[in-house]
Amino acid sequence: MDLTAVLTEQLQMNPLTWKAMTHGGVTKATELNLDFAYAAPGEQAANHLTAFLQSETDYNVLATSTKKFAPFRKTWSVTGRTKATTLSLGVLNEWVRWMVFAGHENASASSTDGARSYLGRPPPLRCGPLRLPGLGTLRNDRDSADHVI
């Protein structure tokens, strides 16, 4: 799947996710943690993306592998959780956009230099524990660049 398709798919899910969250009692003042996951093409890509996310965010990030029985090969993933933060649909969209680009730029790159200059810093956020499949945890503090997810 190409970058545009992935980004479009992820952003199209956000209004439904936000609606479900608000129906469940989440407000813009509720603190949340977002869980996120990437499928990586291999160990080097998983380790590279993990290192990038650890250097650019304060998220808990881990690269892991599992063995598949069919071809007896490992599949790699990068999973993590953001710090607690508040959230809105706009902040969620901004964060998802950044995370999709981060995955795209770093899953196959050999160094983070180009990706770091392209992506900039992750969007500032603020949140509390809530698991969102395929996303992660957010913190939204728009007034302080020191607070990032």
C-alpha cells in the first residue's frame, strides 16, 4: 500500500474513533494514552524505526518479532505507547499524519538525518490510558513545545 493510501485510510478512521471515544465519555480534557503499532518489513527496518521514535518522542517503543510457521520466517513489528495527554479530533489527525510519515520515512531508511529534517518534531500533545487499535496514546499541550507525545 502506498503512502497516500495508508494516510487516507488512517485519517478516515479518526472521525469514527473520536465519535466512539466521546460517546464513551472522553472529552477534550480527558487524559489518554495511545497505543500504536507498525508492521515492519524486517529486523533492520524495525530497529531503525524504533530508534527514530525513541530519539524524537518520549514514547515507550519496542521492536519485536514473531515466527511464522508457513515459510518459517520472522515477522517484525514496532509497538508503543505515548505518554498521557488530552486529545481532540484535530490533534488526533495531526498525530496520525506524523506517525504515518514517520513510519514511511524510517521503515526503510538507513539513517534518520533525512527523515528528521523532513518530519520535524512530532506534534505537541497531552492525554490518560485508552487503547486505540492501530494508533497509540496522546498528550496535547499546545502551549508548550516541551511537551510532546
